[in-house]
Amino acid sequence: MNQAQIAVPTNVSRSKAVSPVLLQGGLAVLGSVLVAVCAHISIPLVFTPVPLTLQTFAVLLLGLTLSPATAFATLTLYLVEGAAGMPVFSPHGLGGLLQIKGLTGGYLLSYPFAAALTGVVARLFRRSFGTYVLSAALGSVVILALGGSWLAVATHQSPATTLTLAVWPFLPGDALKVCAAAGVAMGFRWARDRFQFLNAL
């Protein structure tokens, strides 16, 4: 009798320990799908090898809505999927490992770090639209900095040329994506506060 009574709470505690892990794993998979969908919303530019995509929006949004660890894991999973040959990267590239090693590889490799940094900064202050914009803007700077640096090394371009190819043309669009990610994240936070079943996310 006593052994049965002890076994029940032990089983319950184990199920509670597994549930969050499964939840975060599911969120990581769904997040990687979101980034893949946004990657395929892509417009090539004739003057630079870097296309316009919605990937940055997805990366920043995941950083704002997931925990930093889960956001990092989500974007790492995305890179693993792409390296394995799954069609998750922008279609304006070679695909697979070749795309990661290619001219835009720095942008791709920056995603886990940018998402995690966005999440960390967003949690340092009182959560507001302004805080989310600041956090997402810092994440965007990481993406542009690593992406531009990678491109400069790969093409042996000067800093001025690199800025023209990899940074300046994308600033207006990135500003819009930063604001959009902050707005959507605030909406999600409002919904999570209002509907109790979303608190687990």
C-alpha cells in the first residue's frame, strides 16, 4: 500500500519532467518550419548575391517569443535540416552544405546567435514594444555584421564595397522586419496573458 502511494507521485513527477522537453522540441520543429517558409519568400537582387527574404523576420520573432535556449536550438535545427539537404534555405542558392559554405553562409550561421541574443536582451528589461524593437534591432545587427563579414572574406571585398553589397540595401527592409517582429511578439504576449492554455509556450 505504501509502495503504491509512493510510486504514483513519482510517475506523475516524471511525466511533468518529460512534458516541457517534448513541448520545447515541438516548438523548435515548428519554428524551423516557419524560418523555412519565410526563406522561400525571396527576391534576388542583381547587384548583390544576397537576396531579400523574410528569414530575418522569422529569426527575430522566434528570439522574442521563445526562450533564448529554445530559440538557439530552433535555428540550429534549421541549419542541420538545410545541411542535410532539406529544401529549407532560400531557393536562390546552391542548397545544402554548399549554401552554408557559400557567399551568404555568414547570414545563415548567425541565426542561432542572433535569435538567442534577441531573447536574452528582451528579458533583461520590462517587456514592451520599445524593448522588443531594441532587442530585435540588436539581433538584426548581429545578422548583418556576421553576414557582411563572411561575404567580405569570401569575395575579398573592401569594407566600403561590403557595406554596399551586404548592409546598406537591407537596412530599410530590416527596420520594417524588426518592427513587425516586435509587433507580432507583443500580440502573442497579449494572447498568452489572456488565454491560460498558451502559458506553457
